[in-house]
Amino acid sequence: MSVIIIGWLVDEYNRLKRILPEYEKNLVLLPKGSLSIRKIGNNEYVYLKRRENRKIKSEYIGSVSSQKYFDLKSKIIKRNFLKKEIREIKNQIADLNFVIEGLKRKEKQRECRRKVKNS
């Protein structure tokens, strides 16, 4: 029974190990930083703020109604989602590794007991 469970866990472990590099590759392609909106008079303008060499850089994007703002906003939302997913995948990999190793040790102990019992 535990051999089947170990097999399922190993399959999930391998699946997560396969998709992690793809998620990380996609993360690198997305812009870093956060959007900041400044109100000047009756107009609102968007800036992308990010860290570069320990300094905060601010890049003008356009007005809040510009297509560039909406595109950038969706990319930043996607980046934040990917960061959260990558963190969760890494935690799941660590948890699965812990469980798999524990089950393998337990299975080896059972095998040793069977061999001693059958001797």
C-alpha cells in the first residue's frame, strides 16, 4: 500500500520539479516593481517604481487611462501571482521530499523486519 502512495508522491514531486524552472523563466520576463499613481491637478499619472542598485527608480508610464498602464498592470499582477506560486511550489517540493524520505525509511524498516522474521 505505501509503495503506491510513495509512487503517487514521487510523481507529484517530479511534476513540481519539472514546472518550477518554467515558472521561474516566465517570472524573469515580467517587469519588477509596483505601480504608483500621482494626482496632479485633475489628472492622474502612473509611475513604475522599482529598486535598482539599492535605489528606488521611478519611471513615467502615462495617464491612468493609457493602454500602457493597463498592460503593465496585468503583467505586474501576473508577476506577483507567479512569485506566490513559485514560493508555494518550493514549499510543496520540500514537504513532499520530507514525506517521501520518511515513507522510504519506514518501508526499509518493514523489509528488514520481514527478512529477520522469515530467517
